[in-house]
Amino acid sequence: MSSKQYANEFLAFVNASPSPYHAVSVTKALLAKAGFTEISERTNWSEAGLQRGQKYFLTRNGSSIIAFGVGGKWQPGNGISIVGAHTDSPCLRVKPVSKKTAGKGGYVQVGVETYGGGLWHTWFDRDLSVAGRIIVKEGTRFVPKLVNINKPLLRIPTLAIHLNRGSADKFEFNKETQLVPIAGLVEKALNKKSAAAEKAEKQETDDEGEAEFDAFAPVAKRHEKSLVDLIAEDANVKAEDIEDFELVLYDTQPSVLGGLNDEFVFSPRHDNLNSSFTTIKGLIESLDNLADDEGIRLAALFDHEEIGSASAQGADSNLLLAVLTRLAETQFAGAEATSPGNSTAFETFSKSFLISADMAHAIHPNYESKHESNHAPAINAGPVIKINANQRYATNSVGTVLLKTVATAARVPLQLFVVRNDSACGSTIGPILASKLGIRTLDIGSPQLSMHSIRETAGTDDISYSVQLFKEFYRTYTEVEKKVIVDAI
């Protein structure tokens, strides 16, 4: 497949994934098409009949997903090859009570909360909409549904330069009071009352005139009625059946190829759906020799990396630890089935390897001084191994040699990056998982510009490079790992 074909597949992936919930849903579809079977954390995997040579996936919270293929020659105590990425990106989220009662200037506005460390000035004057997950009452059950109001719905307008003389070039604003999108005009909204709002009003008192108890105000009271109606229409449910939701704002402008020769991918959420896509694609494309593998190949996409990963579905949870432990101890059916003997999960951890795949900082032509002169990654020049002496990245020389061996076999160029000593260094899920699991780990990512902007720039060829690198890593890790000796006796 050509670089442009991989890039176009990424465009379809990211355009269909305005929220982590959508990213997981799209990933599930790709895995199911490739023959993966969905399983649950709630079941006993040994009793479920998991087999060698087969492929499985599971989700947690609908926003994190783990997929794995069990080698046909897997034995307890063997190693697992892992690539980890994350599904979330900096964004604005609709507040639990988003309705603005004041109607300032005659506008309907929606209250939003900042999520992660976004470049918030880039969210001004963009055509925005909302997407995410709603919880709907169905009889006696409450079930999740995805929504995506795929049209320009909201906008955060900048102040005209004529009203901001002398300070417009600084573009300073208050995130609570001036980062509030407009959604319509109050006069229009007053003339359109939703069924949910009408029902909420009627239910304030029952037939006997007594106040009907609710632990807190229903959705129709907490949010603008027209917004609730649009959400209900998109989900094909009744507005009054929506119990709650988690919605994020996103730019409705589609991701596209750009540049004089289509060498760029202009897109939101490169950080980190770019790595999520290439991780899953690499895993799927590696499966042709799964029957001969002694290990397990695993991809893990986590939510909440942008806010520190400390959640039930983040990398700092027990998600990967629980899955790896269960895999190490599960009795798989199929060829060469054996009893576990004295093997433990600790043996598997010591023989495993994790690639933490997150985006890297490409050299910026207008800010070259922000890079260390010998470590200035270029777009379309290959994945970037990220190194930090203070362990903001988990890379060490052992991992570098191992991945260089894999990349050489795959004919994928690699680049090296360290941050300047006078600059702060970001971090990833790599150090979190390395310290939690004791698994050898390396941090890597494709180079990009405008990280954490609402529109980011990465390279067309780099998508293909990452897929090929991860594919080769999965296909050959079991054999390559035996050649890189550190603590063995």
C-alpha cells in the first residue's frame, strides 16, 4: 500500500472520531473486520475458550480499548509485544450545567470546560460542533449511545480589532468568561420549546400538586433546549429519555491532505489518533504469521493521557496490568496446549516490551531555536525515538538497539529527539506504564507541528513509516528479543 493510501485511511479514521468514544467505536469496527472477537473483562477467560492463533479485543468505559493476537505457539511465561497510544486530545467539553441564563447580548451560549493543555486561542473563529456519549433510559435500563451533530453548531468569536486597539496582537482572554461559544439567538430559542423542556416543566408537580423528586435537575433543565433536541434527533431517541451526556466540542472542518505535493496531513487530533491508527493498523497487518509466533501481540489505546492518565480507563489504572496478568495465566485452547506449571505473570513481564507511541515535535521553520541543534526531527523523515535523562520518556539504550534492529529490517528510518536543557519536557504513558509494570519501554512518535492546536500538521509518509515499523515489531519481536541481552544469566 502506498503512503497516500495509508494517509487517506487515516483521514477516514480521524474524521469519524471526534471523541474518544467514537475513536474506540471505529477501532472496534476495524478489528471486527480483521477477524477479532470481542470479549469482556467480566468473564473468566479460561472458561470462555480463548484459543491460540486467535484474535480478541475488549473495551473499558467505551473510551479505552485493548486488542491482542495470541501466537499459535504461545506458552505461559513467554513475552508479549505491546504498542500503547491514547484516544483523547485537548478539547472543550460541555459543562454538566451548560445553560447560560443571562442571554448576554441576545445570544444563546453554551458553557464549556477546558480539557487538557490545549492551545485555546486556536479554537476561536472555528466552525464547531459537539460529539460524544449520551446515557439513555430504555425501560428499566440505562444504555450508552454515541452522538455526533455533524454540522457547524457553535462558534467562539474573537473581538474585532477596532474594539481592542493596542492589545489585539497579544490576544489575551479569560478562559472562563471569554472562551464561551455562541449557539444561536435568544429570540429564536424562545420561539422553540423542546418536548423535553415541556415535559420537565409538567413534571415539576405531579397530579396531586406535590413536587416530584429528582436528585438533580434533568438534562432539559441543565442545557439549552434546542441543543438537547438536536442530540436526541441524532441519537434517534426521545429527548426526555436522555439522562446525562459527556460531549466534547470539535472542529467540523474535515482532515485533508495538503501541501504542494500532498506531503502534509492537516487535521485535528494528530495527538494522538495518528498513533492510535498506526498502532491498530500495524497489529492487523502483522497477523499473517501469528500461527508461528511464540508470543502475544497487543495494542492498548487509553483514555485520559492528556490529563495525567489517572482514571479507571487511563494508563495509570490497572487496565493493562489486569489484562497482561490474565493473559499470562489464562489456559488457552488449541495447538500445543500445556499446563502452566510454575510459570507466573512475572516471567511474562520480564520478557515483554512496550512501545509508547505518542507524537513528537517536528522542527519549526520559524522557531528553530526552540530545538536542540542536533535533535531537530523533520516531517516525513521517519518516527522519532524520544529520550530524556530525567525519565520524562522511558527510552534507554537497550530499547533503542532493539527498535533499531526492527526498523532496519522494515527499512524504516528513525530519528532521535531530546529537549533543550532550558526547556520543559512533556511526558507520555511510557514512564507511567514502565514504572507500574516493570516492562522495558521505549517512547516514539511521528513528528508534527502545532501540537495541541485545534488543527495540527503531520507528514503523509510518516503514517506509512509508523505502520510498517509497528507491523515489523509485532511480527519479529519474539526472535529479536532473544538477541538483546541485558539481565539474562
